[in-house]
Amino acid sequence: MSQDRFQTSREVYHRIRWDPRIDAHDFVIGYDTHGEQLEEVGFTSFVPEGDIPWHRVWYFRRGHERIWDRRERVDRTASLGAPDGVL
């Protein structure tokens, strides 16, 4: 991925959703509810174009690792679906 362009939450969602090498059940989505803390929803429970707009999605997490984080500008999606140790 180019250093100049950061993927959108929608693009990351669709990568996880449609890549057959990735198990979407392993992911959660962190989003802003305008409360004091971010909340999370399981990836498979998230409804695109539903109650949570794309601009409120702040991160995608697998286990304890944030794969994509808008605030921290982290994007590890290139390694998703790759064999262990291969990027």
C-alpha cells in the first residue's frame, strides 16, 4: 500500500469480508458512540450502511492486535491472509 493513501474503514471491512483466506469471525470493530469510550461489535454482527456510519469506525482488531487503526494510522491489512511469516 502506498504511504500516501490510508485505506478507509469501508475498504478494510470489505477486504476482511470477501477475502476467502481471512476468517471474519476473528475480528471486532471499534467504533465511536459519542460516549467517553469506544465500543466494540463483532465483525459478523456489524451491518454495513446500518446504525454505525463508516466515519464512526475507528479500528479493526483481531485478538489483541489492532490490524487497522484510524487514530494511530496503523494499517496491517497487507499481512491478512498471508501464510505465517510472509507479508
